[in-house]
Amino acid sequence: MVTGARLARADVRCPPPSGAEARLGDIDGRARLVWIDQRLSREAPRMNFWNWGWAIAIGGAGVGTLIAVPFASRESRIDYYTGAAAAAIGVAPFILSPPRVVADARELHGKLTGAPPQTDAEVCRLLADAEHKLVRDARNAHATTAWWAHVGNVVFNAGLVLFEGLAYKRWTGGLINGISGVAVGEAVILTQPTRNIDDLAAYNRGDLDP
């Protein structure tokens, strides 16, 4: 494992990645590697909790909606079915495509603790992989919280309103599903951890404070 004592004696020079300031290359490669490991390891549990917390909450709401169907009037059941279908669609990304930082942090930390790099070349190769993970995780966090995520949320739920209104003349039920869907979607977007974005910016500046 790479320790603080070893870092104090190390002086491994690895080139900075594209887009980073040149002074980043003057920082010890092992120190940069440990910094990225610490940042990803800090963010992974937060992102994992966010991902599965929302998956369980939305999935549970969808199941509860289906359970209520037999107790609803025949004409209003489409409202419940539509809500349950929307919940299923909403849960799918959490299950099928969980945040990459969770796996990335586990993989990088496993390499550092299980088979730490011994030579300068090994340090730089692992550092390049860690930098790639940091960039990918920051881009993932940005893509799922940027303006187009909000627009997509509104468009999807507007489609629910139009579906129920035009196909079944259930404008009230459609509006209830649409408005509640927008509210939940915005809550999901706004609560997503995004520290990887700031971490990448700090790293590229060479600002590797503890």
C-alpha cells in the first residue's frame, strides 16, 4: 500500500494529462495517485447510497401503485398503470447503469492495496488509469445533472400527460402523474453527488490539498 511516509521520500515524475496545467507534472506521481484514490473512495459510498436509495424509493412507489389498482375505479386504473410504468422506467437506469465511480473507486483502491506499483513506470501507468477514471466519473456526474437532464425530465413527464389525456381523456390523472413525476425527477437530479466535478477541476489545477 502507498503510505504517507513513502510519499514523503518519493519523487516520481509523470506527465500531466491533457487539459491539466503543466505544474501538475511537478507533483510526485504517487501523491497524485493517492489523492485520486482518496477522492474516488470518498465519493463512491455517497453515490452508491444515492443510487440505490432512489431505486428502492421509486421502485417501492411503483409497486404500491400496482397494489392499489384493484381498489380503484375501473376508469381511473389507467392512472395507476401509467404511474407504475413510469416508475419502472425511472428505476431502470439505477439498476442497469449505476454510477461508474462506485466500480472505479473499488478497482483503483484494490490495485493500490493489493498490488501497489513498485517502479516509476508502474506508478505512471496506474496514475494514467486513475486520471482516466476521474475524468470519466466527473463527466458522468455532469451529464446526469446538466440542463439537458432537467429538460429530459420535463419532456418525459409531459409525454405521460399527453398519453393519458389524448388516449384516455384522463387529463386530471395525467397531470397528477406528470407533475409528481417532474417533482421526483428534479429531486433525483438535484440530490446527486457531484464532487467528482470539482475534484477534476482541482486536480487539473494542481490543487491537491488533503
